[in-house]
Amino acid sequence: AERGSPLRVAILEIGAGGNVTTVRNTSEQFLEEMLRAGAQAQLIRVNPELPLNDKEGLGVDLERADYSVRDLLALPV
């Protein structure tokens, strides 16, 4: 990042569903820390069964996202 530019952070969490709440909580806590520090941060949660965040106002708003998780998983590699 350029001097004076905010740090840009993407937190990618893959497959952490309701049975691994420690991972989900850690991702959200790290996101909150980055935002408080002035970073431009985003939590990207890849989990078709439980894609939404546990806390309000964090992560990708699936209502406004360009692609669903299922669309992204279907892309050829």
C-alpha cells in the first residue's frame, strides 16, 4: 500500500459452518480489529449452507453481491 493509503485486507473463510464457531468468531473478530485500525477490510465467507455473518454489519451483503457462492463454485478453474 502507498504511504498514507489504508491497508486493504480480504479475509477468506472457506467451509466454516455452524459446527466450527471458533473459526467463524475468529474471522469476525479479526475483521473488526482491521476495521478499527482503519483498514479497508472485507470478510468473504464461502459456505453454501451458512454464508451469512453471525454479527450484523460484517462481511458481504448477499442481497447485493454480484455472484452467489454456488455461482462462484461452479466457475471453471
